[in-house]
Amino acid sequence: MGFFDGMRVLVTGGAGFVGSHLVDGLLDAGAIVTVYDNVSTGDARFLEGALCDVNCDLITGDLLSGEFLDEALHGKDMVFHWMANADVRHSAERPSHVLDMNLHATMVVLNYMRRQSVRRIAFASTGSVYGDVQLVPTPERAPMPIQNTIYGASKVASEALISAYAAQFDMEADIFRFAPMLGERYWHGHIFDFVKKLSANPETIEVLGDGSERKYSVYVKDAIHGVLLGVEFGLDRVGVFNICGDYSYSINESVNWVARQLHVQPKVTHTKQSWIGDNPNMYLDCSKLKALGWRPETSAQRAVFNTVTYLLQNPYLLERES
Amino acid sequence: MGFFDGMRVLVTGGAGFVGSHLVDGLLDAGAIVTVYDNVSTGDARFLEGALCDVNCDLITGDLLSGEFLDEALHGKDMVFHWMANADVRHSAERPSHVLDMNLHATMVVLNYMRRQSVRRIAFASTGSVYGDVQLVPTPERAPMPIQNTIYGASKVASEALISAYAAQFDMEADIFRFAPMLGERYWHGHIFDFVKKLSANPETIEVLGDGSERKYSVYVKDAIHGVLLGVEFGLDRVGVFNICGDYSYSINESVNWVARQLHVQPKVTHTKQSWIGDNPNMYLDCSKLKALGWRPETSAQRAVFNTVTYLLQNPYLLERES
């Protein structure tokens, strides 16, 4: 019997891009999954497959108010806290909103977990916690960074609370710091923007920066595989794992990939400025997770291809407000 | 004219043990100081001297509700955010309270600073942010720690928010990570406990741990000198500075110092257990601040002596609930 067989888990944010893949992965591994989501930025359609499974149910609630959270947590073995505002680029426009959705929500989850004696949590963090990166590729024990985005700050603060609760209240935690993810159900970020812009205007496209910056990302299904491995085989009370692909691509390359798939030949123009806190060189050292057997199997080009294919098959996503 | 001459500053928590020394130091340096405090854990008597100065006034308000905060910040050049729940040992007993007092209060201050266009902040952090210390003496750029106390988590989370606000909203910040402080007006922590216990029962005293652990601390007036130096001469948008003495002492030594000063000869007994998250080896590398000319001038024995003398002269402090 596998590690997750029959495990009763709660997935907050399970209707989101990444959360819904996590739900699929947990169900495949034999877990009994309750999804908790307010289905506002998430999308119930992402759970269409999962909810056909008798082992999956959905609670629609407002996490910040604690609505239905006692019953959602009652009898659970573990929480995967995936609910978040994941938009690093725009996090400075509404700092209080981002802090509520990320940091305050994490406090709420931790306090309800204590009430319901749920002692294990996995948490979706981000490579953005490395802030003003000092070391590339960046290991989990990188020099203490200075935060430069509200999003990164909200996540590193959440990590701190989770770790302290684990130490003080006899809990276990696994924290996953993700590179930007690509794949099916992706609906914001630069590849999404390219598809949206080129669908509207195939003649020309403007991209941030000079286009030569190289990006690392990770394919969402590879990332979820890493999460399950880390939770099953990690040995620390608080385990921290980077999850990042080994493949980099330039912005120019990715625009070309998207254009080719859309059968368009746009003129590409560049803006000089990027956004404050952008880290074009985010490349996370994943030695720790690789030592547990993980590999990022999927190339960046394939991940972009799958991303674009899904968007073309589900064009309603291009109409959503991101 | 000195750097602080005529500078209009707000000191939150300025009626506290450390905050009141900061107020004294700022007034000495020529600043015009508004103290903001709810005077609950702080003590108006700590400000008796300061409030005789025409350049000092006190606003009594509840920071979490934002009460009087707009008027307190209006026209200020800088904020020293010193208001906190500083009790690391008991922070797990009331985690939500500690997070409100430390993390949530910091968010409130930052948001009101934006409203009032106050662009500079200094923040009282702690060596407890180094959590499960990997490197001793610990430099500011130590490997990213795992937090193990609610107090440390609340402070590292606050640091993260301050840094992110600085990057995103054109602010400057100086963050000071203090070793445990000693000195006049100190009224909780182990030296306080020793004085209180030996005053009640001079025959015997029980101490946590085996008594051989060595502690580093810093004399509060030396620490304030370091804060003023760091603010004046630090060059980074977000400066982070450790502040710690170079002198260590064992718990047994400090009990003996206190006993001698109290003219008692107690039998010392030991408990095997300490508290979760205690870091008996906290020793912070202060090379960065020393490069600006700082030195911890006062020996640990002298700092303990001054601490005990003040408590003996102000015995009402021994009666306070800590």
C-alpha cells in the first residue's frame, strides 16, 4: 500500500492552476481528497475530472473568515495549503490584499489545524522568497535574502509561521519553493500574455525587457510529482525543497515557440524596463529533491507547448481577468 | 549640525524598556521625538526624563486600530518601529497575540507610513530570526534558517514586509537584530527573574538548563548607540545590522553576580529542560556595524550590575506581571 493510500487530506486552493493538478496527483496516489476553495480565482472546471472520483469532494468557503474550516479539517491527516494570490508581478498594487490572501490565510489555516489536531502541512511557497538573490543556482540554505516583492515577503513570512508552529506545537511541515510553473490550466504569466496578445493582434507583440533574459520554469506535473516525493520521503520536521526545471529559455525563444504554434509571425518589440523585484535569473538548486529521486522530466519547450495547447482548447481562459 | 538635529521622528513603543532608551538617545542627538505607545507593557515612568524635554511628546494610542496614527505620522521624517511583544519565551502561549502585536502592527505602521508619505523606517528585530542557527557567530547573511519560535517568526516576517515595502514603494529601512539586552528599565528575562526570585527567597534558586550554557547579551545603551550609527551611516536601501556584545557569561556566573549584589548566598538547583526554541548559543557577528565604528563598550558583568541596581532602586518593577 502506498504512502498516500487512504490518507485523508485537505487541499486549500485546490481549484487553482497548480492546486487542481495537486488534487489529481493525490487522487492518483490513493488519497481521499477534500478541496477547499472559494472558486473565485480558481475554476471549478479544473476539477471536473477530479470530482468524478468518489474520493474527492469540494467545499466552497471563504478561508479568511474560517467558514466551514472546522468541518473541512475534522478528521484530516494532512493539509496541503495551496490557496494564495500567486501574482508576483502585480502584488505591489494591492499589498493588503496579497498579505490577506497569503499571510493572513496561512495564520487562519494554522490556527484551525491546531483546533482540529491536524499535525501535518505542506505549503506552496516560491523561489521569490530568495529576494535579492546572492547565489545562483540558489539552494534552500541560501544567504538570508532581502525581500523585494510583496508576494515574496508574504510567502517567506508564511514559511516562518508554519515553521514556528511546527516547532512549538508538534507539527510537521514541508515547504516547496517553486520556480514559475507552466502547463495545462495555466492562465496568467508571460506565456499566457503572449498567447492572449498574439490572439488579439498577430502582427506585433511587445515584451518586457530586452528579450535575452533566460527564464527557468518547471512543468506543473513534474512539480506535483516532486511535492508528493518530498512529502513521502522528506526526513525533517520542517522540510524545505526547491522545485525548478533544468531547462532555461530566453523570452525571445518562448515568443517564437508560441508564435509558431499559433501560426503567426509577429514583429517583436521590446520595452527597456522590467518590473521592480523581477528576478530574471531565478534558477533554483534542486539537489535536495533530486537526492530523493526527483527529475524535471519535461523540457521547457514541451511545457510551453502543452500550456499553449490547453489555452487554445479552452479559449475562455483568455477572456478571464487575471 | 548632526544627522539627527531637527529630524522629526516617531518612536512606536517608545515607553518600553528599549524604546525609552532610544527616545533618550534620539533627543540627545537633537531629534524632535513623538512617542507613540499604549503604555500597557511600557511604563510612563521610563519617559519621565524625556518628557521634560520640549522636543518630546507622547501620544497614547492603540496602534493596531490605527488610532491617532495619521496625526502621529503627519510631517515625520522617519519612524522607529519599536512597539512589540518582546517575550520570546512565552510567545507560544498566545501565538495570535504575538502575531498581532508584532507582525500585524508592522503592517499597520507600513500602510499608514505610505498614506502619510513617510519614507524611512528603522525596525527593532532580534537574533531570534536566525532560528535553527547554522553558523556561529552568526552574520546577517547567514544561511536561511528554519524558524522555531513564534516570536522569531513574527519578527522575520515583519522584516520581510518592511524590505518589500522599501523596494516597491521607494522607502528606506534599517533593521536591527538584537541579542538579548540588559540595562536600566529592564523588567523581564532571566536576570529579572533571578532578582525577583532571590528577593522573595534568598535561600535557594532554580535555573533553567544546567547553568553552564553561555549567553551573549548587549547593554541597552550600547545597542542604542549602534542603532543611531546604523541609521546615520548605513548605505543600503535596506540595511540589516546585528547588535550583540562580545562578552559571554554562563547562567551560573550571572546568578552569582546577582546574588553577590543582593548580599545573598543561595543554593542553586538546575532543571534539565529548557524551552523549545531556546538558543543558548546566540552569538551574533557584528562585523558590519563595527565597520561603521561601533563597539559594545560595556562588559556583561557591568550590564548585569546596572540592571540589578535599577531594579533595586525601582522595586515596583519586580511586582509587575511580565
